[in-house]
Amino acid sequence: MSRFPASELSYAQPNLNKNGGVGNLTIWEQIAFLHNTAGDAIHGNGIFLLFHRKFIAWFEQLMMEANPDFTGLFYWATEQQPLPSQWSKDPIWDHLGKAVGRGREIVGGPLENITFPIDDNFASPRSLIRDYDLNGSFLPSFASAASYKNAFARFGKDGYGHGYTNSTFGAVCNVCLPPDYGWADAAQNLHFTFHKAQGGQMSNYFSPLDFLFWIHHSNVDRIYHDVQVAWQGMGLPQEKQIYGNSYLDVNSESLTLKTPLPYFTEYTVDDVQFSAQMCVQYAPPVNGPPAPPPATKLATAPAQPFEKFTAAFWEKILVGRTPEQRAAHAASFEQFMAGTDEEVASGTPIDGNAPRSSMRIKNGRRSPRA
Ligand SMILES: [Cu+2]
């Protein structure tokens, strides 16, 4: 079994050759190249959360080996500060660079002025780009805590992914409407809203080039972990906690405990299903140190409503699906987002997974801010 899908390899190889081979890439670029090459296998299906759980734990290990002062990744609980007036003031930007406008390279941070030729989505090699102006008045919102909570309330109580229960005579349904749209689908789509909001490299599969990727995915992994704690509490069987499709066959319940991970082919789902298997634990979110007083006026823009993903986006994410399946998936997500907004606006309490009591921290993942 190859570590990458053949279709992606045929695209990746010429790009790699043009850049002088793997040996000519920095480790930073190699990791992003891996993510891009495996892109179609690790997104848009049920392996997404499991692959990325292993991916960030592996990256954390690599960083610790490279630098003994690096004690572990932290997460950014963005769902707890989803409004531009909240997130734009976060001290994180003093460390990871500031976005200064659409298509423009970030200012400040350790990756300022470093270009990444391996990312061939741009006409010429660029350093990190984020597609908004931190001081501007049109800033996107991030997925809210209510949307993650509602994902569990709507889909999470039945388990992980989507089933194919409305297939007839053994045929797979062409239009899998809810309840075939599952918690893992909702969590993945909510996660994409952060990528989309950032733009630049974060909105293509070379996204690990931006350190935002790692603190975002650590947070997504923490949210997944909290949901698993709730499932354990409900006594949901282990198989039910992973059922759904996988890259092996996106039109069936091909995800099992024995499914090998893309790239990490020596591991199966069973090996990476729980964060404790990788010695990862999450501390509750905490506030980071206050930011120094801003030199310029910071954004106070109101929240922008959820902007729908384009058809081209779904085509890229939902590989191997019919146009009808993609349309149904997109409609399910939009319906879910609209339903969440309505519930929040009307003050209807959302019965999500119960907040967990504080845990001991081992690997030092913590939020700079809650
Ligand atoms: Cu990814």
C-alpha cells in the first residue's frame, strides 16, 4: 500500500522535482508537502479527525526532538472568542504575525519574509498570506461554541459519522440527507470555516506552513476529545464511535477500527482513536497574558454572517462523490448553520456535550486565551 493516493502523487512529484527533491525542502515544507499530497485522502471523509490527531502528535514529537525548549503544542479555543471584536484583539497575533490585507504577506512573527516555493498555489513563491486586515472593518467570524455544541446535540448522540441507512436494495443513496449527515461531518465543516476565514496558505492543503494550522488543529482535536469523553459517559460502543466512510470507499461505511491511516500506514484507527494513546492530554482553556497596548486602532467590526462555501470548495473536499451527494452535503451543513443561528437568536438552550471537569495536563497543550 502506498503512503499516498496515486492521483495526488502524480501531481506532487513534478512539484517536488522542480523544488530539488525532498532533501532540498526545509522540515517545515516537508510536513506541509505531506499534508498536501495526502490531501484528498485525509479530508472529506471519516478519517479526517483520526489522521489529524496522529499528524499533530507526530509533529509535536518532531518539534520536541528538534528543540528541547519546545515542550508541546498549545491550542487556541477560537470557538470561545468567535467574534472579530474578540479574536482580533488576541495577543496571539503578536507572536504569529499580523494580517494586513487581502493577498498580502503577514507582518511580524517568526515566519515573516520566509517564502515557501513548494506551495505552487501562488503565481510566485510567497511568505505567509492571510486574506484580511486585522485593523480593518470587514473581519470574518469563527465557528462559535454554540455551533460545536449544536453539532453534538443534532448528530453526536448517535455516534461519530454518517450511516447509509436510506440506501435501497443495497445501492448507496445518492442524496444522503440528515440524519445521514453525522457529527464528524459537521465538526469537519466547522473546522473548515477557520481555514476559510484566514485565506492564503491556510485555505489550501499547504496550510501546515502557517503555525495557525497547529493551534487550530490542536483545538479541533480537543473538541473531538471532549465529545469522546461524553460518548464514554453514555456507554457508546467503540465501533459506534468511529463508524462512517473513509478514503478507502467514500460511499460506504468503510471506516473500521482496522482501517490503516493514510501516510502513517503502520497505524490503524484502533491505534490512534484516543488521545491518551499518544500521551496527549488537554488542560482547560486559560487566558493568555494581556496584549501590549495596540499601536493602531483595533477592529471593532460586528460579526459577519456565515458565508457559504462555494461549489468549487465542495468539489475539492468531497472527492469521489456525485454532484448530487456534494449538493446534499452542502445543503445539510447550511441547514445546520442556519438552524444553529436561529436557536441562538431565539435563546433556545442547546443540549450539547456536558462540559468536562478539569484534567491534569501532561504535554503542556494550553490555550493562550479563552
Ligand atoms: Cu488537514
